Amino acid sequence: MDAEVDVEILSESRAAVVSLKAASISDVDAIAAMSAQIRQFVEENRPENVIFDFSQVKFFSSQVLGLLLETRGNLAERDGHVAISALDPQLHRVFKITNLDRIFEFFPDKETALKATGSRDGG
């Protein structure tokens, strides 16, 4: 069983960009591993904001929502934010149905998200 989700985490400005590199993210073990990797990066690098780039994702399980909420909780302790970029319109419906569209910010691409989250610096 392949329990890996290819994820790339980079620091850009004062944000961490988490690029999800799989079309489908549903394996429980893979999501747990990805969550641990993101948690460790946030603890070690302390970014002000985390941007999740969903440009390659076409499907994800509800456990990914938990990962996003966990990251949001970790950042909230220091007034950080989670932004979501390049989300497929069909997947955006999941956020609307669960009312999570009210607590996350959505952007058409990661560049726009970086500009918007960067404008909060000092504000």
C-alpha cells in the first residue's frame, strides 16, 4: 500500500506554501504523515501564514479538512492565518456545505494568496 502524498513545503516571504502534489488525497496514513510533516515545518519555521496550494488536487477525503483546521489552530496561537489557493470549484463546494468557507480565505492562485497574506505584515 502506497501511503505517501507528495507534498512540497517552501518558505516564501513570511508564509509557508504547502503544495499538494497528488490528484487524490484519501489515504489515512498518507494524510497523517503529511499532517506531521506540516506540523513540524510550522513549529520549526514559525511562518506567519500557511498557504495550501490545491492546484493539482481533484479529490480529497474529509481528513484533509481536519488537517487544515489543525494548521489553522496552530497558527491562531500567534495570529497567523491559513489560505487556500487554486481550489477546484467542485471541491470548494465541500467548504461551503460544511461552512468552512467562512473561516478560510480562498485565492485563485498561490501568487495572489502570497500578495494578500503579505499585505498583512505589520498590520
